[in-house]
Amino acid sequence: MPSRYRLRRVFRPLVQGVSRVFIKFHFSPNSISVLSFFVMCLAGLLLFLFNLFTLYGLLVFFGGLLDGVDGEVARRTGRTSQRGGFLDSFLDRLADIVVLLPFLCIPNPFPSLGPSWIWVFLATTGCILVSYTRSRATAAGATDTDVGLGGRSERLFLLVVTALLHPFNPVMPYVGLLLMTPLSHLTVLYRVLVYHNRLQPAVIAKT
């Protein structure tokens, strides 16, 4: 499924509006990428230390929003660069880890499904592999690589919604973790199959 089905299309007007504010105050794309990362770190820290699920959800949403804003600012100001793209991608992967690690300290409401560390490990590896497969396919020359339903915006939004539902049902944040895990890995599998079909096979030279 191509990018036209992505959740970020829904939030694009908001991203564009916030981008105009950052451009007005002369923020660079790289500074916004760093700010997004620190917001994610703050979210993970507050969840780890104080179990503040509502604040965690709000901060993850804001951090994810900034992740879209940095690219929008770069495009609008003509400041796109390979260095900026690398920094953004690197910080995004770190942020994915930071927002999932606190679940190691959350009481597991479903012990019959296995210990928390297994689900955190699987969710983290799934998130990293979703991005890795796309970056490798793009580097190899594949086009239209934004496929699958488990992109970063969808994964973060799942964490946000389930965290905000915590006051109504305390198990919901953990449900978000459980849902993210198969979503990520199924997206990886789907991307591998799609990219395999789109990339050119090796050409065997005739002798």
C-alpha cells in the first residue's frame, strides 16, 4: 500500500502550519530533528520514572509531529541535504528505542503471553527493520518504497492513542505494545516481498 494511505496525510495540514511557525523563527531542520529526539527522550523518561502515561502520549505525539516538521521545513527553505537526512534517520531510530524501553518497567498485565522484555525486544527490532528495509531498498534503486501499514507515523500514533486511554483502562498502553509488534514485523515482511519484486535481479555476464 503506497504512501497515499499513510496516516501522516491526515496530519499534513497541521505539519504545514507548525512548519510555518518554525520557519518564521528561523529554526534549522537539524535543530528541529534534535528537538524531536529530546521530546521523545523526555516522554520515555517520564514514563520510566513516574508512569505518566497521558503526558507520555502527548509528548510522543508532539515528537512525532516535529519529525514531520523538520522535513517540511527543509523542503520549504531549500535546506535538504544528505547530512540532514542521515541525522534525522539516526535520531528517529534512537527515539524509537527510547519510547519503547520504559515498557520493561511496566507491570505486565498479560503474563501468559510472555515476559515484557520479549515484547519490547520484538517491537524494537520490528521498528528498526521497517526503516532499515526501506533505506536499503532506496539505496539499491527501488522506487515508491513507502509501502505497508506499519510506518513510523502509524506506530507512534498507536502508542499515543493507547497511552491516552490509560486513565480509562490501565492495560491499554501494553495493548499498544502488543499490537505494534506484529504490525511492525508484518510490514517488514510485506516490504521485503515488494522490494524484491521491484529491484532488478543480477545480470549474469555471458562469456
